Amino acid sequence: MTERKIALITGGSRGIGFSCAKELAVNGCDIIINDICDAATAQPAIDEIKALGVNAWFYQFDVSNDEQVKAAVDKMIEEHGHIDILLNNAGITKDGLFLRMDAEQWERVIKINLGSAYYVTHAVIKYMMKARQGSIINMSSIVGVHGNAGQANYSASKAGLIGLTKTLAKEFGSRNIRVNAVCPGFIQTAMTANLGNIEEYAKAIPMQRFGTPEDIAKVVKFLALDTDYVTGQAIEVAGGLML
Ligand code: NAP
């Protein structure tokens, strides 16, 4: 068993999740990466984290499948003993104007983006309670605060994460478990790769650029490791977008 803190990051093999994994690893955490991809696809991410001098393990499961989540989290505890930091990061988009949004589009996004936070947190938090400590971070979005035409399903899922965050902060503060949300603006990842003309979008951002995954990782690291007294917050990391 390791003495380092262990961070579980869902959807962590690429994009924002992977950047957060590296930032936490650089700061001395062992890392458990979850993703829906197979182990071979995630292996380069695991190798890159291990090269930072910490342990890194991969668990393949679908965060929207309650049974898979429970089995995987129990296995993690059996194999590694504890989970100190949980980053609920896995997420998808299935955009469309509301009148054309079918029920499958709605349900899939709600289940993966919001349902997953229930499943994974529910499986992990009982172990955090026993340890009387933990930090949970939910990857929301500024559209969960402000809304966005064409993203009713995604915005609702991200707003739901903020409600969940604030409620769990109230329920678990006395157990020394902090729960916060990060609300990124436009961040350059695969998720925003097909937006088209990035320069045009950037003009609407006071800081005149898209964010990087590293911009988000710094805030996640602050919430996970640098503070013991911040809880129930939804922190916008968006270069001033929608101020
Ligand atoms: P990304 O590059 O698409 O990464 C998301 C990861 O989640 C992928 O590795 C994906 O795997 C995984 N995933 C999807 N469904 C899953 C499932 N059912 N079970 C397990 N893993 C699953 O996206 P990103 O931009 O880094 O986004 C990360 C988080 O930040 C998301 O929650 C997103 O909503 C949020 N966010 C992003 C932005 C932005 O501008 N990029 C802004 C605000 C919020 P596959 O690709 O193999 O399916």
C-alpha cells in the first residue's frame, strides 16, 4: 500500500482529465485513470504519468453503468487501499436545438454527465467517510451556470452537477469531505475541435483565447491539494467569458 494520496479521475486518458492527472501526479499523487476506451489505448497516458515518478493504474468501465462502477471502485479499494481525491470528469456532448432534441439525446447526456457523478461518488464516498477525509471535484461548465442555445441537455447536466456539489458539500462537510465544481469555458480539447473558427469564438472572450487543459488542471490541483476549507463552490475558469 502506498502512503501517497490516490486520485481517481474519470474520463482521464485524454483532454482535461489527463491534464489534471498529470498535475496531481507532479504534486505527488498516485493516479487511477478511468476511461471507456480499452487498456491499450490508455497505455500511453499511464506511461506518461508513471514517468513522473508516481504509480498509475487504469480501470476501464462505463461511468454511466452503476454495476460496472461499483465493481471497479471496490476493486480499486481492494488493490490500493484508499481513494483520497475523486475528479468526476467524464463527459460528452450531443448538441442540437431543443425542438429537434430527441429523448435519446437528452437521456444519454444526462446519464453520462450527471448520472455518472451519482454512481461514482456513491461508490467512493463510503470509503472517504471511513477515512474521514476526501476531496471531490465535479467537472461542470460555464453553460451550467449561464445556459447555451443548442445545449439544453448538456447545460442541464452541468447545472445538475452544481446542485449536487453544493448539496454534498452540506451533507459531508462534517466528515471532512469537501465537494467543489469547476466550470470551464472554451477549452482546447477534442470536445471543442469541431467548433470551427476558434479565432472568431475567442473574440468574445475577455482574455481573447481559448483555455488550455492545463488552465483547468491548476484549479483542480488547488481544490484537491492546496486548500482544506473551500467547499461547495463552483469556480468558473473561462478567461472572463460570460462575465
Ligand atoms: P474529451 O477530450 O472528450 O474527454 C472526455 C473523456 O471522457 C474521453 O476520454 C471519453 O472517452 C471519456 N468518456 C466519455 N464517456 C465515458 C463513459 N461513459 N465512461 C468513461 N469515460 C467516458 O473532453 P474534455 O474536453 O477533456 O472534457 C472533459 C470534461 O470537461 C467533460 O465533462 C466536459 O463536459 C468538461 N468541459 C469541457 C469543456 C471544453 O471546452 N473542452 C468546457 C467545459 C466543460 P471516449 O472519447 O473514448 O468516449
